[in-house]
Amino acid sequence: MKIFPAIDLRGGKAVRLYQGDYDQMTVYDDDPVSVARRFKEAGASHLHVVDLDGAKDGQLVNFSTIKAIVEEGGLFVEVGGGIRNEERIVQYLELGVGRVILGTAAVTDFPFLCRMVKTYGDRIAVGVDARDGMVAVNGWKEVTDMESYAFCEKLRDAGVSCIIYTDISRDGGLSGTNMAAYQRLSQIRGLKVVASGGISFLSELEQLKSMVDAAILGKAIYTGKLDLKQAIAVGAGCESR
């Protein structure tokens, strides 16, 4: 199971939100590139980056910061947040990003998603953000009437190879993730699942190894609740499904 430490960007800084609330933001570092470097030194080979300004407003505010992170080298970088047209996808892929994550656009313009998957294959992933089991969009501010598990099956059927599933209610809470959700998602054959939101304990990573392809770690490693080196060692302890 791959471990993706996360860097959420707002105004060029590494921050964390609580349950997606932009009014409950903590700044952890003014230099996100140094954060990426520390993650790499701890043994990380993968990195999850989110442009929170992009997710909220659709603006490419943190492009130069993401460019600097990618140019640091040595990390497979996936990027999400405000990617709603092909031009943005091409910009990131030409930058050297390994995979781009579509969120709102995958929900609001499904034909666009299908075209992008047909064109770019597994370099396109979809972020499925759920609140009470329903898909949320636009930086988690709007909850749709779309059931999240059914949407994941629809994505698989459309050729999407990987989804990042986040239970918003668990994100940033440091109280554990929604293990039942990943158990259910593991039954969708042919779809790689990345667990995100609230993962706070090594025991959770042990359980997740049999369910998902990868896990994203955020606030737990910033606060010291989880040690990244230990988490990577746990993830490497056995092959994922």
C-alpha cells in the first residue's frame, strides 16, 4: 500500500483545513517545498498536493509552488484542486505531475471526464468527496444528491482506474477514518481506491492494506500523531489488493 503524505496549498503556504472549512485553517509551513523535501527524506516516494484556492475559486493561484515541488524531484506527485478543463490538465502533466485529480468537473460534466480518461488514461484520477454518503463539490461547499458508492461504480464503468475517496466528516478530526466505507469500496473490482480523511493510527493503516491501493496522510503527520517513517513501513509491509 502506497503512502501519500499531503500538502494542501493556500496562498503559497502549506495548510490544513478542518472538515473542508476554509474558516478553520491552520498554516503549518510557509515553504511547501521544504515540506516536500522533509517527506522525501522520511522515505516518501509519493505526494498528494491540493490547490485549495483552485478548488474554491477555480483560479490557478499555486501553480508556481506546485512547479517548485515537482522540480524538487524524487516524488510521484498527484495534484488536485480546481482542475476543470483540459488546458489545466495539460499544464500539470507537462510540468511533470504524475497524475491529476478531477473532482467537481467529474460530477458536473461527466462527458468531459470520459473524454479526458480516454485521452490520458490512468494519469486521470477522480476525487470523490462524500458527506453523509453523498458527493460534495466545489471545495466541499455543496452537497449533491448523488450517492457516493454508486458514483464510484459509474466511474469504474467509464474507465476511471483510480479514485481518491474522502469522508469529509472525518477529515482533520484526528479521530480515525471511515473504515466501513473502504471495506465497501474494496468490493468494486477493477477500481483502485485511495483512502483519505481522518487516518490517524498505525492500526488503521494495517487494516486498510487489504482494502485499498494507497492512503493519504495529512493532519496526523503534521501534528506528530503519526510518524511518517513508521506509516511508510506499515504500508510497505504487505501488498495491497
